[in-house]
Amino acid sequence: MLVSAKEMLDKAREGKYSVGQFNINNLEWTKAVLQTAQENNSPVILGVSEGAGKYMGGYKTVVGMVNGMLEELGITVPVALHLDHGSYEGALACIDAGFSSVMFDGSHYDIDENIAKTSELVKICDSKGISIEAEVGSIGGEEDGVVGTGEVADPQECKAIADLGVTMLAAGIGNIHGQYPDNWAGLDFDVLAKIKELTGNMPLVLHGGTGISEEMIKKAISLGVSKINVNTECQWAFAEATRKYIEEGKDKVGKGFDPRKILAPGTEAIKVTVKEKMELFGSVNKA
């Protein structure tokens, strides 16, 4: 059964580790993440962007697939199904479809509108026992075609959003989605410490987990980051393993063209990546 992310993140914050959000794009992705979580006895958050939800046939299709796998694969670790970078309308649609967690990204609105829309959604989520993530200061890089430069959030604005009763807060601290440029300045830990000071026990979320050094990840976790989002690294691993299979001509041997065979190496590569991240984040055996 899907659960809200609240309890797993509160436990992570207290235990000084972080829960990984791994974005899913199809059946293979979903199965790989769920099986790895179960094998490592780790709580996990499945992230679905609006684009990925549309690609997979709609939010209800995603909910049906995930619920079916939880039952039929015997998944017993805590699993939250979370809308990633959702619009206001997208969040409402996912709540309606049966997601157990949503993110409303109001970072591109002015702070008053971000507060107004976030507080509306907090009321709805609270009434249904669903966790909600909000964002202050847009995260850089590209996410579903939206490009940001890696802004640093205003700690006072973070406090204003945290005070609305959201479950978790994503604050820009110089992090970006996708590949980090060579001249990247790194995470702004002074701002993160200030945000932590003003938001108290609020679990903080680090977007753009691909390409941040292990040392920085560990420092961020020590400063209250309880959820780290990973997407690009799984995509790279999947693409590389799939390319290798085709380039080695394995699809031309016997029934090697069977899609289940073509997609198998990529699926295994995702599992390896997810396990590495769970170990780094400290969530192994925390279910």
C-alpha cells in the first residue's frame, strides 16, 4: 500500500540519513526501483514528472501499475508515489488519481501567489493524508523543458512557505537538474544552514542529486536534507547499458530482439545505480 512520505522523512531527518526519490519513466524503471528498495530494506519515493505521467498513459495508469507491483512483487518497504515539480492543476489531478504525495512547484510565481496556492493544496492534502512538497527559489538546469540557473532561495521566504504546514521543502541552494557545468560553484551551505535554522524540523529536499559530490551530499544530509532526487543518473545508466547491448549485436542473436531482452541490461543498470544512491544516502535497512 502506498504511504505518505511524511513518516519516512521525519524518521530520516531524526536519523540523519536521506530517502531517495527516483523518477520513473516506464514499467522497467518502476520495477527496478521497487525491487532494489525491497532488496535493501529501504524506504523509497517514486517520482513522476507531469511529462512522464503523460508518457505512461496518465496518472491513473501510473497508480494502477505501482499498486499492482506493490502487491504482486511482495513489496513491504514504505513506498510513496510522488508528483515531481507539479503545477497546481497537476497536483489536483494526482491527488484525484491516488498518488500518496505531491509536489507543487510555485517557485516561478511571486511569493504571495506561491503562498496562496500552496496553502490551498496543504488543506486538501491534509484532509486526505497525503504529503506535500513545496519549492522556493527555482532549481537550475532543465526539468521537462523548463531551464533555470540554480538560484539560491531566500531563507525568509522558505520560512513563510514552511509555516503553511507543508510536509517538506525544496529550496534552491545552487543545485541544478541534469549535468553540472565545469564552472559550477557548488552548494551554498551557509544558506542551507540558515534555512534549517528558520524552518526548524522541516525535512528539506535536494533536487538535482546527479553530479553532486559524495562529500557535499553527506554535508547536506547533516544539515537537514532528508530527501534527495535522482533522475539523470538512472537515465545515463539505462542508456549506456542499452547502447552496449545493441552495439554488441545481441539483438541479432536468437531471440535477442525480444523487448524484454533488449531492456534487461538497462533495467539492471538502474538497480545498480539506485543501490549505490541508497547506500550513499544512508537509507539501507531503514525500512
